[in-house]
Amino acid sequence: MATKPEDRSKLDQVQQVRKGYMPEENAAATVQVNNLVPARFSRLAMKYNACCCITKITYFCDNFQEQTSVVTGGDNCSSLNSTYFNLYSARDVTKYYIWYDVDGGGTDPAVSCSTGIKISLSKNDPAQVVALATKQKLDEEIDFDASLDVGQKNVIITNEVGGISTNSTDNNTGFTLSSPTEGMNRIVAILIFDYDANGNVIRIYRSSDVMDNPENNLIALDSGCMLLTCSGCNLEI
């Protein structure tokens, strides 16, 4: 590990990155100072080469929250006992299974690699009661916000955080599940770092991979342009 470097957060007068060691956060900060990416983004991901130098920074804006519609049905002589459907938090950080226990006689399905949320019911509860119990329980979870719609038997579940999520699926409840609003990750910029044989940055540019394509949710930017040219600067971490 190199000794603590001089201040590397800004470019010099000729728009070259000052020579010296640059920690990871200053590499991103330098990009921001030169207005190379949008001022607002929710997270970024960095890739490194074998020498632990930054080769790529991807900026994300997770600005759409997944919504799941669950049209419930009523219980018929404990028919919902031990049944469940699957539900995912934003970016699939946690997979849940929502299962039903009728009069304490249910058995936890214990779905592999998932977190269970138990909904307690009484025998022959109508669909509206099933929906209300589901809504109230999901509202207690930090990952979701739930509401009722359409005759009080349709539960609308909204992820608290934006980002792509796997669509919810039913296992054996018989409920109708859909995703009226898909979660979305948007890549707002991709920056590429090129190095010479000595490990010095020779240029940083915006990748041409960022195109206006609604299928992969990318925002169009001026792509392929030279962003800044460096001489003798090392981004080693």
C-alpha cells in the first residue's frame, strides 16, 4: 500500500489528472468534478484488473419500484392452510414466501434460501379478510408497502426501494398474481479507464454500450467521446 497521496480530487489547469496515487473515492470524485456523469445516481459499481486498478465504473439510478398485485381468494374449509406465494425485495436482495396458517394448523413450507412471512387466518375467512390480513402483515416488513384495491381483496405490494426484482409467483394458493409496474435499474453512465504498459492511465471515456434501448433500460448519453486525457497518473488501489 502506497503512502498517503496528495490531494487528487480535481484536475490541473490543463485538464490532466495530477500525477500520483488516487484512492477509489477520488477516482469517482474526479469524474464528477468534470461533469462526466449525471449529478444524481443511486449507486455505482467498480471493476478492477489484476493489478487492482479501476477499469470500469458503472453508474446506476434505481428509480422505479416493483409493484405486485395479489388478488386473493377466500378460505374453504382450511384450503389455504400451508399454501404460499413467492415475493422478492428490490434487486432480489431477499426472497420471501408468504404462507398461510389457518387456525394454527398450518405447517411452515420452509422454502429453501427464503424468508417466511406467516399470515394467520380463521377457517372460511372470505377473500376480503385474507387480503386485509396479508396487507397488514406485509406492512410490518421493511422491504414492502402494501395497500388494498378493487373490492378490498386485491393487495398492491410496492417495494420500498427501486430496482429490478423477480416477479412474484404463486405456489399453491390459487391467487392471481401480476406485476403492474416493473422495477427498473437504469444505467446512466459507464466509464472506461485505459492504461499503458506501466499501469498509468492514458484516457477515461464514456462507453458506447450506453444507448437508448427501452428493453435494457439504458439512458442515452453522448457515447464514445473522449472525456479526459491523463499523463502519468496511476489509479492503483
